[in-house]
Amino acid sequence: MKFLLISFVAVTMGTGLWYFKYVRGPEPIVVVHQGALPPSTALTPTPRHPFTPTTRKGFWNPDVVDDFTLPATKTVTFHAAGRNLHVDQDWSKLFRRGFSSIDKSRMVPEEFRSPWNPKPPGWTSRLKPSQRALTIGQGYMADPPFNISWSRAGDNAPGTWYIRPWGDKDFKNSVSVAMQELSGECENFGDCPPDKHLNTYGKIFFDIENEGLNNPLNRQEQANLYVFMMKTLRQWISPYTEVGSIAPVPHNSFGYSRARDYNASPDWLWDMPAQQTDISRQRGMPDDIVGKTFADYADFQMPGTYYLYPEFDYSIPHTDDGARHWLAALLGEQEVNMKLSPKKRIAWHWLFNTQSSDFPNSEKAKNAAPPAIAEGMAVFYWFTGAYGVLFWDDANDLKPDQPTPTDVNQQGLGNDRVYACYEHYLHGLWRLFKHHGDLFNGREKYLNEQTECSVDGGKTWYKFNANQLKTDEKPFVRAIVNGNQILVAATQPYGKAGERKSVMLRYVEDGYQFYTTIDLAGDEIFLGRATMPKAVGARKKV
């Protein structure tokens, strides 16, 4: 059993010299049990919905499960591929398959108005504000009419205008006007307030990804612009609109789950206060944002990770501190960030590998998440207490059953993929929220790394974070408690077919004395629920 997790980090002494020091992760909590174990309570396994995964390219079937909706406390935005396959037959189908909103890029002409898609006077979109989401990429500000080059390169911050002087012929070349013109989006849905234009999307996601700097001297200007952008947009959105960004986040582990991540401090761009510089006031930076941070104006943070091919590879080891591991990364990113910020969390989920020439088989986004990983993402993520998901793909419309492209660079992409991973993901959402949505009512308690388990028959009990579970090769178990109900997810990641493992779980808090044993097969995603017995002599709360 490993009790000490150590990694190295480089530290500057301010003189251009570097030295290395030990950085330890949190110590694992291991407790020796005394005496006989109390009686065990069996978990009732959550049903599975039998279905045959599609083998067709360019297609996925939302009817592998039946109707279900998310609890009001959770949100999943569809920004993925293939809504066009089903929207004509039933435009509301995805809202009965676990999705709560649709990104603008996936909407159909009947759902929004534009100059090339006019609507009659008095028309109102069938999509409620809560069912609408808008993703703002680099091009929105970088392209005409705003031509703000900072949107593509953060080092251009010192030359970027906050507010142009009155009468300036280049007045649109400013962050202020770019944010103000987003207020006109209400025209697209026919529901502008009577007094003024306001953006009527339920959620707005920034995806400009210009946070990286080559010159650290530009940090203050970069932080100022991020604060100003968020603060200015808030003046032009509806009271119910929530805003966040893929970056910055308090901490980005970039798909790893290392011990040192648990000692991380918030990223500078997340909580660096705005301050006037020698040149910021001349470019229109107002004093009212001084002292404010990006985090002050964000409604939610977006920690998460896109997988590379190694996370999908069952033939390689995944247990080193620096090894890539699908579930340790999924949980670890949330465990770290929830401690760095109280903001609600919405992660980006993509069921294909992202691109990186540094990793084998990752040069193109062609590899789908294996079934247990796709289903497990849709289950385990919600055990962290997260608020939502942006379900994303680099493809949009799909056309099924197309011949393999002759261009080798297009093979394995878009229509040339099999999207069965979507069906496994939906199945995970269905298992969790169709059967246990009542537990996500705002009164639930997420145990996270305080989930207490044993693999030696109850002799010793441990509480491990995701990295410790990975490096110690323990089964992953997470639990949610709501009143006398406990919901448990468990798996042995990368488990081999026919391999069986047993793990015990207990919850001995709040007057309960709950013990159970979970038998795991292969890398199945176990989900089960039980009513917890009161501890002997425990008093009811008055």
C-alpha cells in the first residue's frame, strides 16, 4: 500500500536560477477497524436498458433509452454532432433524452431568426430561454466588424481598446462594443424586453482560448481585459443568463491526475485583480473594475479535460502518478477545482480523443471512447457535485452510411465515425437520472474523496482521492447521501473481461451505520442504491 505520493516542481528564486523541491499530495486516510463488522445492507443495482449499439457510420440513435429529463439542479447542453438526424421527426427529442439546452450552432431554422432566415412579426422561438446556449469563439471578436486581434493572441492585450472615445470612426474595434452587440441576440428569438435589448440565452460559454501568454509582463493587461469583458457583458444579458468560460479555470491538470495537483493554487488569470497600468486608462479601462477579478463575474467555472488516445488504451499501464487515466482525470479535475473555488462547475465532455501528435494514435480525433468510459463519464462526473456539462463534438450535421473518404486526412472523422459512444453516454445519463433524479434536489451530500472503502474484508478502511485510487490500483467508488438514501457508483477501471473484484463501503456519519459489499466484474459501471439503517442508539434530529 502506498502512503506517500511525491512529485517534483521547479521553483524560481527570482534570479533566473531554478531549484527543485518535493511537492507531496495529501496523505491518504487509512483507519484500522476494531471488533466485528456491523450487518451489511445490500445495494439495489440500477437497471440497465438493453440495446444494440449502432455500427453505422455517421449515425447514433437517441432511442436506445426511453424518456427522461434532468433534475432542475443540473444542466447538459448539446453542442455535439447529429441533431439533424432526428430533429425533423421530433424537435424536442433531445430534451427528453437528458439534454436541457441546445447550442445556437445546433439549432434549426425554425428556432431562430436571422437576416437569411426571416420570421413574421410577432414570431417567438419555440425554445425557452433555459433551452438556449451560446458559445462565443475567437472569431466573434477577431473577425469583422470588431477586428480585435487580442481574441486570437493574448499578448496583444496591451494594444486592445476597452472603450473607444466618442466619435471614433473605429468605435467597433473595442471590447465594449463587441459585448454590447451581443444584446441583439434577443431579436433572434423574438423575445426582446420592452425597454431595451438584452441577450436572452440561458447560458453563454466563452471559448476564445487566448489565455496563454508568451510575455509574462502582459499579465496585468490580460487580466484587465478578461475582467472587463465579463463585467461589460453582464450589462447586456438577462437576469437569468449564466456566463462562464473554458478558460481560465482555477487549475487545469491537462488530462493528468497527479499528486501535486492537489496542492495547486488558483491560476493567476482566474483571480488576479484588475489594476490600471501606464497605458490602460488611455484605452478606456474604467476604474469601476479595479480590484475585481474574472472569478467575480463568472457564474460558473469550467474545469474538465478532453481525452487523448492513451486514456482509451486498455493494453498499457495507467497507475503511475503521471499516467493518463480516464476516471482519475475525470474525478481529479473536479476534486482539485472544487477546493479552489465555490463556483458551480460545468465541464466540456467530448467522446472522441482530442488531437496531439505527442501521443500515439492521437494525431486525429478518430478514436471513440470505449463503452465503459462513455457510460462512466455520464455517471461518475455527477458524483462530484458538478452543476452541468457542455456535450461537445468537432462535427455538427451528420450524413449516415457514406463511403470512406478517399482523402486519408478525412478518414475517421465526421461522417466516417461510428457514434455508438453517444448511445453508451446516454445510457449512463438514463441510469443515473431516470432512476435517481429525486436524490439531486439540492439537499444531497457528495462524499467525493471522503467515500470510505475497504478491500481487505473490513480490516482497514481508507478515504482516497482520485490520484491515490489510481496509483494504489484500488476500485473507484463514489457515493451521494440524501437523508437515509445512499447512491453508489463503482468500477475497476481498465478491468479485464472476467476479472472480478470486491470492495466494501461504509457510511458511519449523521447517525447512520451503513456497510455494504460491491462485487465488480471487468470494467463495468456499477450503480446501486440503498436505504441506510440508523446506528444502534442513534437519536433522531429534532
